[in-house]
Amino acid sequence: MNSTVRRWFASAGAMRRVMSTFAPYLGAGIKVTQIADDFSSATVEMRQHWYNTNYVGTHFGGSLYSMVDPMYMLLLMRRLGKDYIVWDKAASIDFVRPGKGRVTARFELTADQLDEIRQATAGGDKYLPEWTVDIVDESGTVVARVNKILYVRKKPPVTG
């Protein structure tokens, strides 16, 4: 990550503001409403507008997926620090029921999950942690479920 972008993400508040004005989020009407100061959790929401509604009057599936796409990777990068490589590896989305109105997704990284990742990558091995995040409507009903797989590896020590 270059130094300019790194400064944009220097704090949880800065990351929240930048992500809420990130072109793909802005264009889909997605807003990051919360990021914990320690990057252990985040909340993203999307209100329904004409530009994120599909032909049958529900949320466009691509916008629902966009809500969750970068969040676990960004949170994990911040929690693990610069000694780790973190990438999105794979994802799948299950559209459970039509989504209308305001929809929300909540992300959480626990201390136990971080410990598991650190232990699994301590010897330089790659690790593929998996998370499921629900996208819920205003009544709390699941409208989509996204499964994310990340790639994590501890960087080799710098020699020389």
C-alpha cells in the first residue's frame, strides 16, 4: 500500500470516511456507518435507490455483494499489521430473499480468530480463513449470505 493510501486509512474514522466516498460504494449508495477504533468490527449499510434497484424492484445483487467485498480484508490487514500478506481469495453469495429498503451487514474479527491466524501462519504457511456475513433488512431478516475466503501469509523476515 503506498504511503498516501496508508495515511487515508490511518485511523478507523479516516477509513470509514474514505470507504464511504470510494467510487464503487458511492455509486451503489453504500455507506460505512461504523468501524471500531481497533478495527475489530465494522457496519455497512445500503439504502434502496433507483440506481441500485433491479428490474423487479429489489436490491441489485451486485450492489449487495459490493457491500461486503473489501471489508474483512481491510479489517484483517489493519488487525494483523504490515508483517502479513492479506488478499481476498474467493467468495460466494446466496440470495436468500428479495431485499428492499435499507440493508445492513456487520463484520467482526475476534481475538480468537486472530490468534488462530497467527498460529497457522507462524511458520510461513498460507492460511485460508473463512467468514460468513449476513446482509439483513430493516426487520433483521436475512436477504443474502456471503461466504468470504481470505488468503493470509506471514511475510518472510527481511534479510541483508
